[in-house]
Amino acid sequence: VYHESMRRHLSTQKSAPWFLLGGILLLVCLLYLPSLGNQFVTWDDEFLIYGNPWLRALNFKTIAHVFTHFDPELYVPLPLLTYQIVAAVFGWNPAAFHAVSVVLFLTATTLVFWLTDKLTQNRTVAVLLTLLWALHPLNSAAVLWASALKDLLSSVFFLASVLAYLHFRENDLRKIYVASVLLFAIGLLCKVSIAFLPPILLLIDLLQKRKISAAALVEKIPYVLLSVVFLLVAFLGKGQTIGSLTFLETSSLSLRAILFSTLHILWPAPLAIIYPVALPVSILSLSTLLSALFLAVLLLLAFLSRKRLPWLTFGLVWFLILLIPSFGTFRKGVGITLTSDQYLLLPMIGLLLPIAAGLAALLALGRKLDRGITLAGILLVLIPFSFLSASRVRVWHDSGSLYRDTLALFPDNAAMHNNLGLFYTNSGKYAEALVEFDRVLVLEPSDADAHTDRGYIFQMQGKKAEALKEFQIALTLDPDNAEAYNNRGTMYFDDHKYTQAIADFSAAVKAKPSYVQAWNNLAAAYGKTGQYTE
């Protein structure tokens, strides 16, 4: 299906030289090197990176910890080890972490070019697909968000594993096959989202008209075993989150995510860190039924194109297979989001492949008018892509710009108002913070954390009565609110009410045993009362 049919539709000429890859990499640098001036953001960076106590040192104990614990849901030891190394070498300068992301994206871009060139045997297709992929605004989140390192690392090892497999197929070198399996294993240590590599390898075999013999299936066994093991480990970490949605809810969201992701790749605007969906979600809703119809059309198109346009079938199936892992990530905290931009790094390649192949076929027609129109169309896509990607660098500059951008699209998202309020609080902008927390309480009147945060601001402003009132409301709504206990305890401590302070600090550490600050405060309160053994 591959060689004969592919060559009927695509020129196999090699007129687009490898040095064009260098031009693409230069464009990527121009887009993303300004991100080295960006800060960390509180959107996961806080607990995953700069607030993670296990990244503060690089030794046997800390390394062993990241290889034996979740983060708290995902098993991603290699990204955490990478953070440890970067911090040990460069300190906690955000520029170093962002530089690592840029280098990894440059590496992934090179691998995408190499893989496409090897699969299609057409360097023009490789150049066009790599341009579309490297400049695509959806990929900006993976580059600009330090916490998305796991997505970049796993993608790099996924692409390297596929390339090694293709090299093994061409040369029948067992050591290259072993290298492919090892690269896959390393990639799984970065993130389990690449676990569907085995069906991708089978898809490549079918594309290249390889007979699916027993030997061909046996060589996939090590990949399958690795996938099964890491998927089981992943379920241990995310099982509770995945189980928070019913099968029908997950099915409905999955269908809608396929349609949304397809349209978002083809028209990447607007962009955000979340794409929230309101519960309940019905499998019989109009949006779900339309999404199911869209999936049926995609599958029918893939089936009908399998002989005449195999690259279209290949691309659509690639896209659908690699989108599956994201169906377990709809739950984000207390909310639901259809997808996250960084989840589309690898699936996107499948949708862009037939587009790039079609453009290459038009360029190969030989008529100047056709080539001119095609090139103009390509530029009309790449130029806006570049500007959109560059604009995301500014959006990701700090937590404030990130949350303001998200709230411009979703003004009634309580979590984003809360995050922006915390950013203002940490910046000493208490008036602006109170506005955000007040908005949270309008949207979510029973949000205990918002009352705790309001109480903290009043505490910082010396408004004791107002602060104590807010902490009491928070504890009424959530009797296990450790922060409210700790903050109220500090007020009692400052007023020399050590017995009450001890009671609150004790309640805080009971509710949250890992609360180091509350433990320290409890020790100080005991010290003030002469209970040194405590």
C-alpha cells in the first residue's frame, strides 16, 4: 500500500535539502528563546518544581524518592530527575529550566523531520510537516510551561524509538531493535502517554505492506509488555481520578475531545491552559451525538482512503491512536477540561501528514501558477502560526499574565479567579486579590479556601476581627482546612494566646500531616509554654 500508491501521489525528489531543517530550527529559536526571560508559574510549577522538597538536593535519597513515588498522580521519575540535575547545576533560575524545554523541542523538531522523511521518502513533505508542527501554536504550551517537560521528554523518546524501529526494519540489526525497545522504556519513565507506541509500529508495518506474520507480532511483544506494566502503574496513580467519572461520562467526553482536538489543530484559536466543560455530561447530548458522527466520518474516510490515499488513512489512525491516553485526563482538580494543548504534540503529526503530503503534491505539479498559489497558502498559515506562538511567550511570562489570559476566555471559572487572587496576594496587591476572591465566592459560595485567603489578607492588613471571622467561616465549611487552622493559630500566637494557638496548630497538622510550617509553629508555641519535650 505504501510504496507504489504513495509514489503515484507524491514526488520522491529530494530537492528540499537538509539545510532547510536548520532554517526551521532557527525559526523555533527566534520564537522561543525570549521565553528564557519568563518566570515559573503557579500552575503546577509550584508543587512539581520550585516548591518540591525532593528537588532541593541531588543524592541517593532524593533520586530514590522520585523513582518510587508519584507526583502525586503520575509516575514521571525522569522529568523529576532532570529537574534535580538542572537545579543542582544552575540553581533555581527559571531561565535554565526554560532553556532545557527549548532544547528538547528543537530535538523533537529534528526527529519529526527525520521520521517524516523516512516514512514518506519525500523531503518536501518532511519540510512542510516539520514547519507546520514546529510553528504550530498548540505546541507552545509544551515549550513554555516548565511542568510540561514530561510531555517533551516522552515525545522525544517516542520519536527516537520509532526511528530506531524503522532503521532496524531496513537493516535487520538486532542491536538497533534493542535500542528501540530501550528508548521506549526510557520514554515511559518520562510519561505513560506514549504507551500506545506498539499499535503505531503495527500501523507502520501495514503502511509499508509488510506481511503481518507471527515473527512481526512477536517482535512487538517487548513493547506491549512495557506498555502493560506502565499502564498498570499509571492506573495506581490516577485510578481514583479516572474513576471519578462514569464510563458514559468518559465516553461522551472522549468523543467530544476528538472533535475539539481536530478542529483546534486545524484552527488553533483561542488558546488556553484549560478548556472547561460543565457537568453533568450526557452521552445523548447534541454535542456528543455530533462528535460521534464526526468520529464515524473520520473512520469511514480512513477506510475508504486506505488504497488510493494511504497517507491519509495512516495519518488519521495515528491521530486517533495517540489521542487515546488523553481520555484519562479529563478531571483537573474539581473541574473537567476536554484537553490540554501539550497532549496534542504527537497526535498532531497524524493530522498534519496528509496536509503536508497534499501541499507537496501541489508543489510537484510543475506549473508556476499552482506552485505560487500553494506557496502563498502555506505562508498564509505559517505567518499567523508564528505570531500566535510568539504571543503565547508573553502570556506565559508569569502567573498573573497566564491567569488573566485564561479568564479573558472563561470569566466564570472560579479556579482561575482563585489562582489569580493568590498571585496578587503573593505580590502584595491585596485589593486586587480581594476582588478575585470575592468573585470566587459569587461563583462558588461554599468555597472554604476563598474565605481562608480573604482571612489571610485581612490578617496581613491588621484587621483581626475580619480575619478571625473569615477563618471561622472557612472552618465551618471545611472542618479539615489546615491553612485556616494554621493562620488562625498564628494570630493567637501573636496575641500570646498560646493554648489556643497550640490547639489550632495541632488541628492543622492532624488535617495535613505534611504541613511543615504548621509543625514549626506548633513547636514554637510549645516552646513559649515551656513544654520543650513536646
